[in-house]
Amino acid sequence: MGFGNVMMAGSIVNSSTKIGNYCIVNTGASVDHDCTIEDYVHISPRVAVAGNVKVMEGAHLGIGACVKQNITIGKWSIVGAGAVVVDDVPDYTVVVGNPAKPIKTVTVV
Ligand SMILES: CC(C)(COP(=O)(O)OP(=O)(O)OC[C@H]1O[C@@H](n2cnc3c(N)ncnc32)[C@H](O)[C@@H]1OP(=O)(O)O)[C@@H](O)C(=O)NCCC(=O)NCCS
């Protein structure tokens, strides 16, 4: 665990997971074992992240999303509310739905 992180009520981070800096693990979210959460990531309420997932810098997982094990969420990408992520998400990409599919790219200014 780095610095400047906020772990909200009911959030769970499991064994051997590493969290960078300035992240939010929001209310009731769970991040399972052996994950890597890079800087500036926001994991919204009730998100479930399975084991060995990598969430790259600045990514946002929307409320209630699920991420299957061994997935990489690219930097500054957005996973829509309620999405079920079963494939890697490229950098700067918005995905929604079950299974989650890309709908647009993210412009970072
Ligand atoms: C995915 C998201 C970022 C897209 O926002 P946006 O860029 O403003 O996109 P739009 O609202 O214009 O939606 C674009 C299309 O995707 C659909 N869509 C948007 N969010 C969706 C979602 N979560 N699941 C399924 N479809 C979704 C819209 O219905 C729309 O479809 P259409 O083109 O057929 O009408 C946003 O809807 C979202 O889910 N944000 C997460 C917010 C959140 O979890 N906040 C919690 C903070 S604690």
C-alpha cells in the first residue's frame, strides 16, 4: 500500500495485492488476491475484482462491475457501471455490458 489512498467502509483487499498511490477503494468493493492496483485508480462501490488482476494507472471501475481473474484493465480506461469484464481492456478505452465491450476511447487532457 502506497500513500494517499482511501479505503471506504466495507472494502476488502485480499492477500498479496499491491496498491499504489492516490487510489480509492470505495464502499463495499473487494479486490482479491495477487492484484496490482496502480496510481490514481478508482474502484467504485460494490465492485468485485477477482485474483491476479492488474488495474493500470488512472483506470476507473464503475459501480457494481465485476472483473474476472487474470485480467488487465488498461491505463485511464473506464469500466461502466455493472459491467462484467472477461477480456483485457486496452488503454484509454470505455467498456460496458456483459460481457464488457468497448464503446469509445477516453481523451486525457
Ligand atoms: C460507461 C460510462 C462512463 C459512459 O458514460 P458516457 O461516456 O457519458 O456515455 P453515455 O452515457 O453517452 O452512454 C453511451 C452509450 O453507452 C450506454 N451505457 C452507458 N453506460 C452503460 C453501462 N454502465 N452499461 C451499459 N450500457 C451503458 C448508454 O446507454 C449509451 O448507449 P446508446 O448509445 O445505445 O444510447 C458511464 O455510463 C458509467 O457507467 N459510469 C460509471 C459511473 C459510476 O460507477 N460512478 C460511481 C462513482 S462512486
